[in-house]
Amino acid sequence: MQYFFYILRCADNSLYSGVTTDLNRRLSEHNGDGNKGAKYTRSHRPVQLVHTEQYEGRSAALRRESEVKNMTKEEKEKLLK
């Protein structure tokens, strides 16, 4: 199964990252479609998808998410360029 690691830019210019199998559904949830968006993004809407990476397995996508979450904001911004 394909998993996506993604980064969202929130309305306050903060960054949020996550992992999903369906990018469109997850972006919609983060922007208020239903009650499944992350608690963080609920108070930082609207959010915009700014980066994605595709992985074959969930564990690889989660490892990448962990790597990126340990980066500074400056390092994350460089990744987005």
C-alpha cells in the first residue's frame, strides 16, 4: 500500500506534518470536513498542502515524518524549496 508523508502550511505560516494513504481526503479533513482533522490544524485553518513524499510502507513514511519533525523550522523551509 502507498503511504504519503505530507507537510501543510497553516494560516499562521506554521508547518504541520503527517502520514496518510489518501492525501485529498486528509487535506479536506484538516480543513474542516468532518471531525477527523488534527487538533492542531483545527485552530490554524485554512491549511495548504506544500510538500509530499510517497513511500511503499507505513513504517518508512513514519520514519520520514519523525526525521522532519526533528528539524528546525529553517531546515523544514529549505526542504520545501
